[in-house]
Amino acid sequence: MKYRLLARRYAQAFLDNTTEKDHDSLLKDITTMRTVIRENPELIKILQSIITPRKLRLELLEAIISTEDTPSIILNLPKQWRGLFNLLVIKHRMPIASEIIDEIEKLLLQQKNKAKIRIVFARELSNDIKEKIINYAGKKTGKELIAETEIDPDIVGGFIASVNSIIFDGSVRHNLDRFKKIRQ
């Protein structure tokens, strides 16, 4: 959150240097990169480290990300990504790489009038109920929503859904708090 504006600038500059026909493949690349970042935290720490010499970090980055002419150990991404990550390593901005990726995804989805909805349930609910929540939030936001769900028993019952900065709180805890305020 602290670097959101900076991440947004990098994301916008990145997208300014891509064509619209690349946007679907860029969204797929984002999913792959999130998996790599999540599954290789040591590798990311090395790329983020200011102690590791820049030349070594760039060589490691070359080994991770490939283009058509160079094979890769982990990722096979287009040259746009390679340029972005080279810049992040050189400018010591790798610590905000995940935030930049998130912002790129948001901007790509905005162009398609789509957004991600994160729904947290107290327990697993039927697909019918999930669809009703998604449809309601979609009507309120005016966007086609892509759902990510999570289970968190701490909300007692119900759900909490968020689309960008809009929160739909249908949790039992929230309703009890509202009831307490009304009774006072």
C-alpha cells in the first residue's frame, strides 16, 4: 500500500509500451509470475537485495526470464517483462514488483470493464449463493467480476466481499455491530 502510487506509475508506463493485442497474454503471464514469486521467496530476496551485486542480480534475472532467443530456468515471458524487471533490478525497485504486477492487472482489467472480487466466507457456501453475491456486486460496480474466494472462520458467518476499494460486508459480526449501535 505504501508504494501504490509508484507501482501505478510503473504499471502505466509498462502498459504504454505494449499493444492491445498483447493484453490477454499479459494477464496470463501475471498469474504465472505470482506463482513463481510465491513459490520462490529466496530467489526474490536475492533479486531484491542491495547487498548482491547488480551484475549478479541481472544475470540471475536473465536465467529466470527468457525471450525467444534465450532459454529460461523458470519463466518464458515476452521481452516487455524482461525490460520491466531489468529496470526494477537496476533501480532497486524489486521490493515493489508484486505491487506493480497487481497494478498492471488492475489496469488491464479496467480496460475490459472487469475487476476482481475477493469474497471471504465463514464457511464454504453453495455456488448459487456465490453467484448471487457476484451478480449483486457486479450490478453495483457496473463491472464484470472475476471471483477469488477464501474461507475465514473469524468472520463468524456470512461474507465480506471487496472490489477494488468497495466493500460489501454481509458478515454476522458486522450486522451485530450495527445492531449494537442502533440499540445505544
